[in-house]
Amino acid sequence: MVTATDQMPEIKTELPGPKVKALIEKDDKYISPSYTRGYPLAIADGKGAMVTDPDGNRFLDFCAGIAVCSTGHSHPEVVKAIQDQSARFLHMSGTDFYYDVMADLAEKLAHTAPGGPDKKVFFTNSGTESLEGALKLARYNTGRQNIISFFRSFHGRTYGSMSICASKAVHRKRFAPLVPGTFQAHYPYHYRDIFNSDSEQACVDSCLAYFKDYIFKMLTPADEVAAIVVEPIQGEGGYVMPPADFLPRLQAMAHEHGILIIADEVQSGVGRTGKFWASQLYDGFEPDIITSAKGLASGMPLGAIIAKSSVMNWVPGTHATTFGGNPVSCAAALKTVELVQNGLMQNATDVGGYLKTKLEALQGQVDIIGQVRGAGLMLGIEIVESKANPKKAAELRDKIVDACFYNGLLILGCGENSIRFSPPLTINNDQVDIAVDILAKSIGQVTG
């Protein structure tokens, strides 16, 4: 039985506690040092939006495994779907054979996509694999070689995905040469920094002019570009939303030149923004290809490439995978999609709106919160020196994130100076109140 007390953070030991310390020592000895661990959290159990560490400390999770556990930790209906499918069969590669859950899930996803169900789906294991496949598909379909993405974007860490990322130099350091034929443009939000302008229209105009006057004129002819890869909401870039008309205008410009649009919805998709796909937040925007992963199977490894049938025209043998579309992951995803469509997507809208209102109220009370932005349960706040001096305060942001952990709230940074809020879509208003109270307390502790 879950009680109200079980939904409250509770710190019983110093952090990290003795069992977690022992685990960290073993991890340090045997695990690759390339992993990024922001603070010393270890998880022994997770239910809903709560996680418990091996020492019995309980935390309110506003990360959801970096937006992966869309239905919360160990949702009983998702767990049952996994158990039922595991009892039937664990694996039979969809590359070579057929099984029902794979086709059923493809049908469901095709019907969720913008522009109607005339879509085809390729299943992968992860977000970066979805991007890799989408790049191959775009090149195959168009017969062109070049790809354009955006500064401050993040698309994954394998070579093709890494080559179109442009958020942190450490992602690329010592890994050159990268995949050739990749170029970056400016995401319109960031033009406010470049041109010191708060005019959204000016930012969009400048961004699109950059393609015409710089990329297509000086770097690559438009007729050699296969695709433009864009996040409908930039994730690692700071949970940044573009102006409402940017993506439709970008699509119109791309299609004028025969260029495909790939919408990277790995972090923003599957109901997180209150729409099944964040692309649906922008009237008139219909990507040619959508890439998905993270929240698609609520904790199980699964990604997907969803493309217009006319675009996914490659022939047998051109692309395949052994484990993509694993039947157990597909079963988890079928239940996840059902839960998202039958209540959790609306909850993301309702509770996300409540969370945004609470964050905006806190913004008015403290001097170091700049913008509050995002949609649904994909929200971010900027941490600045002060409202009078809105300089990006990255170190202060990191201290606040750490302080929240020690007070029982799990959050993560993104971008140069932002904090992201991506809790499970099952989150409720009471848990939002707890989270914002802890955030306010932590800010007070850090700023003195």
C-alpha cells in the first residue's frame, strides 16, 4: 500500500550514506570514467515519482531518468506488459521475422504522427541509433550527402549523431575526424544573445536568412543538402522553444529546395509537452522524419524512426538491427502509448501548467531566475547573476542542483545555465508543491 508519506522525500543519513559510498567505490573501480554523474545518487527502488537509495533515503524524482520513465518508475501496468511478453518469448529479430507487438506498435505510432497515418516505422535501441538511421534514410531518399543541424543541439554520441551535435566541445574532443558533410545553423532563440534582440520575429528572420546568405551561398549548395535536423524544443541546449512560426517557415524553405526535415523528438516526444509529439505544438509543421526513444517504452530500451511512406523507400538490406523492436520493449511501449493517450498527456498539460505557474511565482520572489520556458512537463528555468545583471550563472546553477539533491529533490542542469524539470507524466500538483518548495529552500541556502 502506498501512503501519502511514501510520496514525500525523506533523508535519513548523510549523503551519500555508507551503502552508497561502497557502491560508488566499486563503480569507480570498474565502470568507465566517461559517464557523467552530477551528484552521488544511487537507486535501489523506484515507484512512480519516488526513488529510494540503498541506505533508505527517499527522493522526489523530477528527472525521470532524463525523461525516460514517462509513466513513472515501475508503473504496474507497464511491468505487467513486460512480464506477460517475457513469458511468451523474449526475442526473435524483427529484421528477419514477424511478430505481433512490433507491427501493432508501428501502427499505433503511425497514427500519432503529424500529417496522418501514411507512415512507416523503423525500430532502434536508442535515441542516437534513431538519429543515425534517420541520417542514412535522408541520404538514401534524396541521393544527397549534406546535413544541417543547429548550434547548441544534442543528438547523441555515436559518430553520425555526434557529428551533427554542437552543444559542448567535450562531446567531440579527440574524436576527429567526424562524419563529413555536416553544417550548423543558429537556433532562433539564441539570436537574442548574438544580436542583443528580444524580437522573436527578428530572430526567426535572421535565422532563416543565415541559411540563404551564408550556408547555401558559402558552405553547401542547397541542392546537395539531404536534411535539416531540428529539435522542436532544444533539450541539452537549455529547454528552449523557438517562436511559433519558425518551424513551419523552416519546413517551407527546406521543401522549396527538396530538403527533408528530421524532427529530433527523442527527449520531447511521447506526451511530454502535452502533445504526443512536440512538433504538434506548431501549426502547419509536419516533419518528414521523426526520431524517438527515451520515454517511448517507459524505461525499456527502444527507439523509433517514423517517416512518411514516400520517404522511407529504402529496399531490404539497406538498414537493419538485431535488437531494435525487441518484443519485450515493444510490449512496454504499447502500454506506455496507451497510458499516455488515455490520461497522461492531459496530465502533462494540466500539471505542467501548474508547475510553470509555480516556477513563475518563484521567479518573482528571487532575483536569480531569468526565463521560465517550455511546454507541458518539459520546463526549464535560467539561472542568472541577477535580474539587473542577467549574466549566465553556470556555477550557481550547479550549486542549486546539488543543494536540491541534498534536500531530497532530483533535478538536472541543461544548457549553459538552465535547470530542467522533466518529471514522470504521472506527477501531481502536491508533488509539484513539494518540488518547488525544495527548490526555493535550496536557492536560499546557496545564495545565503
